[in-house]
Amino acid sequence: MAQKNNFQFSIREYRPSDQHVVMSLFQEGIFEHVYPAFFKAMSHPDHIGVALSISMAGYVLGGSSYFQALLFGSAWAGLIYYCCHDIYEGYMMRRQSTDMANIQASYLENPDNGFWVAEADINGQSKVVGMVAVIGKRGEEEGERFEDWNGGVTGGGSELAQDAGDGSYGEMCHMVVAFPWRRKNLGSQLTRKALDFCKERGFGRLVLDVSSPQTAAISLFEKAGFVQTSSHRNTHANRWFSNLARINVMRMEKLI
């Protein structure tokens, strides 16, 4: 049953007719993090030092040419941007070839999985403006979860995981809110939907992964009671790209 709220939102289960708008939201939600990741990486003292050194080298090699200095510095910035873009694009393509390739089969046909969309009432017409999904894991080790869904990365359990009974838990993913509808409590409502689903299924905790440039999402999850239990830079991307982009993948969890 759809859940109503004061902002004329409703949260309902995904339908096949939602595929086009959901895939658009998914892609936009991934690529919007590229620029924040780039600016965050370029503001690091190490990258600033390298950029200045390269620019100075260009200035000297170009015979005191400011254009050459700018060109060399821009090349370094371009490399960092490429690394950031490659990480998020690679993640998107991986998910499009796995669970997002067939949402109906991946989520709705498995009682331990769920996929919901949020609709807003705009001039009497409903428009999808957000989404969230949960993947149920029963009796699996944390390392298995990373292998299946995080590009082949393996990892250990956490202190919270020790309190999860039989080890069953839910993984929240694909939470996106369209830009015009942010800061209207919709993200909190989608998170609550995921938590309620996990509680109904008897999961002991809800876990999620979020990248370090997603500061607004991190703040949202912290307010909802999630705590960070681990952090790593091991992604599907080339290790050098991950190091240059300086993107940390943070694991956050909440006991239910």
C-alpha cells in the first residue's frame, strides 16, 4: 500500500512501466558525484603540490610560457577527473549488467529483496522522483557480499555484524532523490521504508556503502542512526585510479 505524507509523496513498489525513469534516475544519481569527487581530490594538498610542480615545469620548459604552465596543470587536472569519472562509470555499468539489468527478476521475484519508487503529485499527475532498493542476505559472510556486489572486492565483518543473530541482513542500494525534491524529508522516508522492510523480513541490520564525496547522503544516514564500520579504496577500477581519485568507500550499518 502506498504511504502518504505531508509533501504529497507516495512510496510504492516498482512496476515494469517505471523502468525508463528509474534507469534515468540511477544514471543521474551516479554521475552527479563525479564533480564533487574531482573537486575534493584536487583540493588535497598532495594534488595541489603536484599541480603546482607540473605547472612550474611547463613554465620552464616552455621558455617562461604561462600558456605552457596552464596546459601542463590542466593535463594533471584532466587525469584526476578521468579517474573520478571512470570509477563511477564503471560502477554504473557493473550494476546495469547485474541486478539493474532485470529489476523484476532481481528484486520483485525474491521475497527477501525489494525495490520501491517515490511519486510526487505535480498538478494532479504522479511523477517518479525517487527510489530505493534492498537486497536481502541470509546467513552469508560479509566477504561474500562484497564479492557479489562491489566489483570483486572482499572484506571482513564488522563489530555490528556480530550482533546480527544468524547473520541475515539487508543491503540498501540505489537510493536516489531527484534534485528538485531534495531537502523535503523524502530521503529519510525512503530510508525508513528500507528499515521497515528489513524488520518485516527478520533481518538484524541494514547496511549500505556510500562514497566519501556523498557528504549529504552520509549526513542523512548518520541522522537516521547509521554508523560507519569500515572504509576502503578497493574498487573495481584500476588501483592507480582509485588512489589518484582518493575516493573512499564507506560501509555504514544500523542494527534493527
